[in-house]
Amino acid sequence: MRQGWPTRLRRLVQERAFGLLYGPGAPVYDRFTRWLFLGEWECWQRSVLPLLPEHGLVVELGSGTGALAGVGATPSRRWLGCDRSAAMLEVARRRACPDGPCFVRAEAARLPIAARAADAIVATFPSSYILENATAGEIRRVLTPGGCLVVVLSGTLLPRGVRRRARRAFLALFYGRGGKQCRDQPAFAVDGLLGSARRIATPHGYAEVYVAVASKV
């Protein structure tokens, strides 16, 4: 089916904007998302933390500037952030504490991690790589039996107040109908893992989060 020019134009703007943010604009990425989503972006990201094990190794796919890693890593919960953007990793490493999370440049389809080494894998607002068979294969390979996969699929601002209604309207122009809906497919799943999506409330919206568990066999 052919796409109309508004859809093609929107995708072009998205590609240019994301290319800038994940490159030269990486140092202002957190401030931009905080402004754009009125502070809810961080809440959507952090909604995964209660779902992760308190001990062991967490591998984050698309760790970006390390914002989630910075609050997720603890002395008992080691954190390894993986991202393909050198600019994002530079920001993440600058902000990380010496005994905090570690970061590596890597593709989700080729993780530099031993088999069954990760107690959890997390991704927040992943791009299309999360749907690729190679990514699913790596997730299954590196997760320990009984380990979990937690993915924030989308975040939604509720239309409470003038600012949020206006921002929702702006987001609809940029992302299309529904605002920030990042791969929130009801049928999203990873073969070999038993999982389901759930809605988690945040102060001024909600996140759609997929949670799955690797087989213990």
C-alpha cells in the first residue's frame, strides 16, 4: 500500500531528528526528552526497575545516554549498557560513577556476552531492531534460565491540563495518531519466552511494558 506524503514527510523528519539526537545532539538528548514529554519519559523508563531482579547482571539494549543505567545499577545489580551510537556512549561514560554501570558499543543482534550470563535484559522504547529474529536469538542465548526480558513498548501522556493536551497534539504531528507509540504491538513477543504486556501508571500517563521469562529448562 502506497504511503501518503504526510506519512513520508513525517518519517523523513523523524529520521533526520533521530539521526541528530543520536549523533551530535547526544549531549542534549535527556534535556530534550524531558521537555518534549513533560518529564514523563524518565518515569516511563524507570517503570521497569521494580520488574528487574535485585541481584545479578542486567543487560540494557539501546542504553543511550545511560540515564536508566545510572539509577538501575546497584552494588548487587550489575548493569551493562549496549548501544550502537558512539556519541550516546560517550555521554553515558562521562556521567557514570567509577563503580557504577559499564557500557559497550554493540548491536543487539551481536551481543558481546557469554551464553546464559544475563539475569535480565531490558530495553526502553527500542527501534525496529527489537523485532528482528537475530535480536530474539541473542536474547534467548544470553538470558539465564528463568531470567526476564522487560521492554517499554510505548508511553502515553494523559490529556490533563492545557500543557499536556497541547503537547499530545504536537506529538501526534510528529509520531502520528496516538502520540509516542513505540512498537507497542499487541502481538509483540519473543519466541521461546513466555510473556505478556501490561500497563503501568506513571504520574501523568502510563507505559505499556512487555515482560517475559526465559524457560528454566
